Amino acid sequence: MGFEQKQSQKSHNLHFQLKHVFHFLFFLVGFSLGIILCLYSKSSFFLTNPTPNSSSSFSAPPPSSLFETVSPPPPLPLPDDQPQSPSRPLLVLTIPRSNGTSSSNSSKVVVSLEEHKSLVHNMSDEELFWRASMVPRIVEGNYKTVPKKVAFMFLTAGPLPLATLWEKFFEGHNGLYSIYVHSHPSYVDEIPQTSVFYGRRIPSQAVYWGTASMIDAERRLLANALLDLSNQRFVLLSDTCIPLFNFNTIYNHLMTSNLSFISSFYDPRKSCGGRYNPQMSPEINITNWRKGSQWFEVHRELALRIVSDTKYYPIFKKYCLPPCYMDEHYIPTLVHLLQPELNSNRSITWVDWSRGGPHPSKFGWNDIGDEFLNKIRFESTCDNENYQNYSTSSICFLFARKFLPNTLEPLLRVTPLLLGIDP
């Protein structure tokens, strides 16, 4: 074979090898692109549709995936025996079970955008708190047709002796408030169907002063109120509380504030710092320890945080025992730990501690008069002087306690003062 033929053969072989290499590289690039595209499409799918086994499946889904507006009449699994008016708008909350592995384990909860006539349900506290914590937060600007309501939550052992005064307070403001009553489970009431308090009792348990059962009742009230998506502010009241102003004044004061009203402070003396248990550390240090009034007002964001807490509540329940009282320390400390910037560090419920002792002063028939009430309404100073930096209002307190049952008649006589024109 000649030299030229050998060179031609080598050139042919080289071309043939290069052709195979090119085909192999082309295949490799195509195969790689296919894998990349496949992985990208899968990751996109799981980002928008997390599997039950993914870490994100155990947290609350975004509001857009939690609920949908439906046309009545739908089924009503919560509460079981609650009738619905055909004209009421409803929301269906689709809530995934935390231990579920398929869509069949999701739970659909129907929530009315208007007040229910009955609050009866058979949920345990654990399920109630879980469902309440999963209810989506209402973002400003969304659901413009949903009225913003104030939830008035009454914690009482039995009857509400000042209910007639509150009836006058709520009169003419339907759709702007909700009422929830936590009383002793053995108490049998006889409330007329025409009353705003009719059917407003929530499933309750016995409450004992100075124990964790006080906080359980408060969280129970918050959780039931959170199930109504239109509730945006939440006020805890006792059976001895009265309103100091008319409904419009109180409603506007709360709705125009970005802060919650929880008394929260630290005092190194025995009644505060002396109650701290070092065994709460490291989760709760003495620098986080706070004290405050049991009677609070919170906006929806903090209400959700209080109901959802599973980290600090067990520590308090175990280590905050008398003379440490959970109702004076748990919520003030919790809010200071989680979101102190959302709190005004003051209460809006007036009480008189000037007489000393472990309990505040009580007021009876002879105490009620224009001068006494106006002094509370307009001459009180706010607990937190810095609060004036957050509000243009001169009002410090919206409610007051402790008013005995015999004050109802004189209070009704001064309703033009309390519930008259705006100040």
C-alpha cells in the first residue's frame, strides 16, 4: 500500500472516530439537558404542591391555598348542629392533617363570615387550638366585603349581672362585633333569644383562680373567636367590667391602632422578679420575665401567636405555680419574647389598686356618679408614657372593673354619659 493510500486510510479512520465522539457528546448534552429539565419541573411542582412528607407540609399553607369562597348552602362539619342562613357568605378552610400522607387526610372546615347563632362543638382543646392556629390571617386589602369586627370575650363563673348595660352598648351595631362567653360548664343560664348573649357560650371547663386553668380559658376564648375570619381585635372582659365609652368610640380606638394593649413590665421586687423560677431557663430567662394585668386586648396577629404557642406554655404550666400566677405572667412574657414591637405595654381596662391588698377595689351602688366615671374616663394617666408616641387619642382606658351587680341600676341611669355622643 502506497504512502498516499495510508494517509487517506488514517484520515478516514480519524473522521470516523471524531464522528462517534461528536455523536456521544451530542447524546451526553441532550441527556443532561433532559435531566435538568426534569428536575426543574419536579422542583417547581413540589414548591407549589408540597408533599405530606416534606418539611413545609407541617406549617400553615399560604392564605391563597387555605380557603376558597363558596356559594351556600354547603355542608357544615363545624359546629355539628349549627344552622346556617342560606344568605350568609361562607368560607371553606382546607386544612391538611399534620400526620396525613394523602389528600384524604385533609380537613375542610366551614366558617361563616357572620356570627353564628350557636358556638357548640365537640372539639378538644388541642384540636380547637390547632384549627384556630391554621385559620389564615386576613391581609389588609383582601376580602373587602368582610366587615372587621371586635370580639368581646367574657370570662365569668356564671351569669353576667351587668348584661343589660352591655345590651345597650351593642345596640345598633350588628356586624361590627362578636360575643363569646366562657362560664362554668355546670352553670345553667336562662338568656332570652332576643339577647345579644343568647347562644354565645363556648364549650368550657372549670376555672380555678391562680392556676393554669385561667390561661386555658383565655386561650379557649381566643381560639373560638379566631375561627371567625372577620374578628380582628380581641378583648378579654370579666363579669364585673363596664364600657367607659359608646361603641363607636371604642371600636374606632381599637381599629385605628396598630398595637395591642397588654400590660407588660418588669419589677425586681418579690411580686414580679421574685416569682421567676430559674428552672425556666434557658427558654425563658429573667431578662424576658414580665408581669401584667390579666385583662388584655390583642389584634389578630398576636391572638394567633398566643393560641399557637406550644413552646412556652408547658414551661409555664410546670414551673409557674403559686405564688407565681400564670394569668399575670404568661401572656405578658410570651408577647415580650415573640413580638414586643406589637404591644403598647399597657392595659385599656381601668382598675383601682390604691387600697392595697392582693385584689383591686370593688365598687357598689354609692360609688356610681358622673364625677366618679368622668375621672376614670378623662383624668386617668396611661401606664406607659411612651404610648402617646403611638396614638393621637387622649383616652387611656376603654373599660373599667370591678363593678358589683348592684351597680346596674345606677349605671343604667348614667348611660347618656357612658353611651351618649362621642367625646
